[in-house]
Amino acid sequence: MVPIVRIATLNDLPTLLSFEQGVIEAERPFDPTIKAGCITYYDISKLITNENSEVFVAEIDDEIVASGYAKIKPDRHYLKHAEQGYLGFMYVSEKHRGKQLNKLIIDALLHWCKNKNVFEIRLDVYQDNLPAIKAYEKTGFKKHMINMRLDIKNLK
């Protein structure tokens, strides 16, 4: 029952599409701006096939139990680095949470970024998603900036 981390393939799409819905379901309570009904966040096929992104999965006993992606993105012109590695699609199936699978996925993503000579790594997490924040902090991430919003539709 040792986890294996590997690069995702298009054959993994059915599981990854269900993981995407798991991410959305987990994030809806934190974000009142997410539309109701069936939505998608990612073009997972493109993330798998694009040379500037990579999707990793963790398997236990030939079952995919975790996922995450890294995408190389150009960054703002005034920063010290030209590109950043952006991490997303971090998901661990419910029955396998607490087994440090997220760390294994992040380690693989960071290694991929480093091999691409991208050293500035970013991700977004909802401020009230304390378990996710704790998991990211365990892997070395630090809070950096707060994104604020205001809905003025009913403002007088």
C-alpha cells in the first residue's frame, strides 16, 4: 500500500474529472461567487498535454487517490522572476486524507518546476480553508498576499 506518484495521462480523465467536481464541492462553502449547478474549473486534457503544464496523480493499489497540477505562467514585468509555477487542482480522495499524499504531489510538482528552471511557486487557497492552509504551510508555503472582494450590488 505504498503510494506511487506519476504523471497523469489522458486515460486518467474520468477519475480526474470526478476529482475536479470534488474540488468544486469542497470550495463552494468558501466562495459565494461560484455559480450554482454543474461547472468546471480546468481544461484537464490541455493541462495533461501542454508542455507548460504537468498533472501528477498518486496511486494506491492501482487506484488514483490524489492529484495536482503545475503550470508555468508569465509573471508581472516588475517582479524579479519572469515566470512562476502555479499549482492547482490539489485533491485527495476522502478515504485517503491524512496520509501526506498532498505533500507527495507537491514534491513532484516542485521537482518538475525546478527542472523547468522555474523557482517562484504560487498557489491560491481560500482564507477559511484552514486544513488546506495547514497542509501547504507544512510543505513550506507562506501566506503572501490577501485578495479582497466586495459585492456592491445591494449597496446604497
